[in-house]
Amino acid sequence: MASISGEPIPAITEATLADIAEHGLWGPGATVNHSVVDLGNALVAAAQGEAVQLPPELAELVAKVRQRSEIEVSALTVEENVNLSVFTIKLSGNEPRPVVIMPAGWNPMGWLPFVYAYYKLALRGYHVLAYTPRGLGYPKWISTSTGHVNVAGPADWSDGSKVITFAEGHFSPSKIGFLGLSYGSGISQLVAAHDPDDRVAAVAAVSTWGNLATSLYANDTRHVQAVDLLVGFTGGPRDEKFDADTVEILRKFDENRDLEDVIAWGNERSPETYLAETNRRGIPTFFSNTWHETLFPALPVIDLFNRLDVPKHLNMWIGDHGAPEGAGLTGLPSSLPYPGIKDPVEEIYSFLDHYLLGVENGVPERPQVVNQVMFTYKTKPALGGKQRIVEAARREEYASWADVTTGSETWYLTGANGDGDGALADKQAAGWSRSFTVGETKAVAVEEIMGTGQDEWTGNPLRYVLGEFERDRLLVWSTDPLTGQGGVARRIRGAAKVRVTARSTSDAATLIAYLFDVAPDGNARIITHEPYTVTGVTPGADTTVEWELQPVAYDVQAGHRVALVVNGFDPLYFPGNVKQVLLPPITTTVSSASGKESRLELPLG
């Protein structure tokens, strides 16, 4: 039997579903998990009456959806030579029902990975329309859309409105809502803000962005690995998949030139830019994001959330892009015991249920902000040397983001002590300087973009060893072992700030600041990080800079230390040709100027 890709569909077993539960949406090298693709193909084929081997719970799901709906795959022409692949589930009967429109995320399989979610939504009482945004997809797959990728630009807004018009004719829906993950989440927000007839009644945005410009280029630092991943994940060569204007923008980004054009391009594609319009329309909006997000960092999303004056909700989770919601959206039956994994999706659905179906489920009375505290889950050993979660991580509720941080604590950086590292002390220290040579180190934000965060979500955060960090290529400052009540020494809540004075042998210096939680045995876990690039400076001249790290909810246990590490190179932010970037060798010096003493400010809650 052939799938929509033309390949045979393997049997779907409990092992397939266990793989989705463990690895979520993503496969090795930031691909789509092959088990997710197999399941999506199987669910489509089964709904069309094909004999596909499915576990009993999924077979029952398909049977129920087939019994009460019509399922179709079609193409919607939005302009000459641009056809969007569309998947629809139309519920039977004449009763007015809402429709949930789901623009696909950024992947070459288009709408295919989320067929499980479409069926679950149908059983909740929604018509469903999923579509692949223009330009995405492999050639000849029926889930592929033609045209050129516009990266959530005006062409995609226009396409979204045409999809709404098609949905009105196809379903005669009572209300229209949007639900999207990643690329689909940004498009959902932008279509809702731009639809000329104001037809969108609610938006749920998962792993989304607030400002695309600052997500990909913040603090004068290019997020190169994120852009490279996106460019390579469309289903074809860059010059064939993107429109001409976008190809030129990508070229400027690659060559680190005319970045004001890149910023303007990103701002045009940012929900933040159209905040006033979203507020005027009063569109209820749900955000679900992660602390260690590598594609669209949390800070711009939280800033957008704070400025929204609409019914709204924000969930922040452990992990990286799509990790918390991935399994629940792509295929996680109730028979699999993974505590906490389904919660993110169920809360998204209940939000839509209230604003689209009119269910009185208490959504408006719920706290606006719910933060999961990093790594507070309980685990037990599992196969392969990994851990399995047996008790979900703790979550904290807040009336607003302003309530998350209730105080702060300032630690001052010192010069090197007896072991070569510096201290984080309670008294100001000026007049010292410490230097490092810019190069690769073991202090990195992630080992694998998205993959490291997926492991965090399933109970296996990356382990660092502070003693193994290369002191000639980075600098370390740490507190003494911390004390506290109830076993917790510090409740870090919000965005930490770092201030240092720096100079370089080059005319620019990138500083990446990392916060680590260091256990008594020297093993460490990353709390947060953020880069800052000082540009246009005179080599050898001092410049004092201050910047915010990504926000977190993290408990430092009593007896642990907090360490600040600063280096000048992280693969997440630099081109792949390391030798070319670092030749000739660059030396960066960090010091503490009198009156502008170098410091770390921790937010507490």
C-alpha cells in the first residue's frame, strides 16, 4: 500500500507510538520523526478505507471520525500557479459548528505530521481545515503546496484569508479559529491580525515568535544555525523554494551585510508589529512555548504577551521547539504512561473549546501565566541509560507575567582566584581583567538544536562538567555553595542580566553568557544563556555592555553553586566554517570598570 508520498506504509505498532512519545515531532538532525510520518500516512489511508494496521485505540479513533464526517484532500488555488494542499474534515449534519484552521509548520511534509490532532479536534466537535503554506513540501507529495516560500509575509496573510473564505463556503462554520505550531503559529497570528473581514475568533500559537527580526538577529548576533536549519527544511534547494526577495534577504544574512534590510524584513513578519490591530480586534490568544527555545527565543514572545490587551494565556514549558506539544499533536494515545506530556495539548484544546464551542470550562478564570519549573520532575532509570519521568515537573500559576519576578539579587564578578576562576561575590570589585582566546568550548547552549531540548522534556537534561570547560577559551565565575530553606537555595524567576566591560583584538566581540547550576560533584545543568555582540569598536578599547539572558523558572538546590560562564563562540550563532571565522585568533578581555562594576543580576520569585 502506498502513502501520500508514494512509499509503502509500515504497520503502526505500540513501538511506533512509544518512539513518538520519547522523541516527539523531531528526528535526528532536526528532521521530522519518521514514526510521525508513518503514523500520519497511516491515519490518512485508514480514513480513506484502506486496510492499515493500527493499534486498537487509533483504529477506534479513525472509525469514529469516518462515521461522523467526510474527509478530503484537495488543492486550493490562491493565485496563478500557486495551489495550496488542503486536508479537510467536514462533520455530518446541519448543526452550525466552528472550524479550526491549522497552517502547517515549517517542514517538507506539510500538514501530514498532525493528522492525529485533526482527528482529535473533529471528535471534540470541530470542522477541521489543515493546509500547507505556499512553497513548502517535497515534489509530487500531495501534501505539498506550489509557489515560493514567502516566510509568513503578505502573500501568506492573503493566502490565509482565502483559506478562510474557502472554509466558509465548505463548512458554513459558526466561528473560525486558528491553531498552529512553529511556522503555522506565526502565520495564524498574522492572518488573524490582517484578515480584512475580521473573521478569526481565537488563535492558539505553539512554539511561536513575537518578533521574527529579534528571534533571528538579536543583540547584533545572527542566529545562524536556526536560519540554516529553516532554509534546509523546505523540501528543495533555496533558490527554487523561496521567492526572489527572500533569497536576497537570506544572502544578506549569510554575508552579514545590509542587516537593516533583514531587520525590516523580519519586522514586517512579526505579530508584535501589528499588536495594536490584534488588540483592537480583541482576538483571544493562547501561547505555549519553552524556556530553552532555540528557533524563536522566549523573551520576544513574553514581551508580546505582556503587551496584548485581549483574553490571553501563556504556558511556559521545559524543553525546546515543539517538544512539550509534539507527541500530543502527532500521536500519543492514553495507553502510554508519560506524565505531563499530554497536558500542553489538552490545555490548548480547552482554550479553543471555550472561545469557539462556547464550553463553560472556566478558561477565563484561569491564571494568565503557568510556568513549569525546570527539571523538577522525578525520574527513574530506563533502557539505554536514560531516565524516564515518573512524576511531572512542578508548575506555578500567576495572574500576570509581572508577578513572576518579585525581587532580585546582585552578584559582582571578581578577578581570578587561586584556582584560576573568578568568584560571584556580594561586594563590588573593580580594576581586574581576565582574557580568553575565542574558540570552540564544551560550554554550549545545546548539543543539538531541538534534540537537546527534546531530551530535557523527557527527563534527560544535558549534563555538563564545569571542571572540563576550557579555561583558555572561556571565563568562569561562581558562587560558594548556596544555602536556603526547604532544600531550595534560589528560586530564579524571570530574565537575569549581565554587565561586563570588554575589549577585543578585533573590531567586534561576541560574548555568550551562560548560567549553570553546579552540583557538589561538579556536574552542571544549563539554566539559561544569551549572546551579545559588540560591533564597531576600536581594537583594544574598553566598552561596557549589559544585556538580558533568556527568562527562566529554575530552582537551585541548597549546596549547589550558580556559575556564570562567558565565551566568544557557540555553534548556534556562527557559520559552520569555524576556522575561517576564528582566523586570525581573537583575544577577548573582560574587566570591571570603576563605577560600572561587572555584575550578574538574578531575578528571584
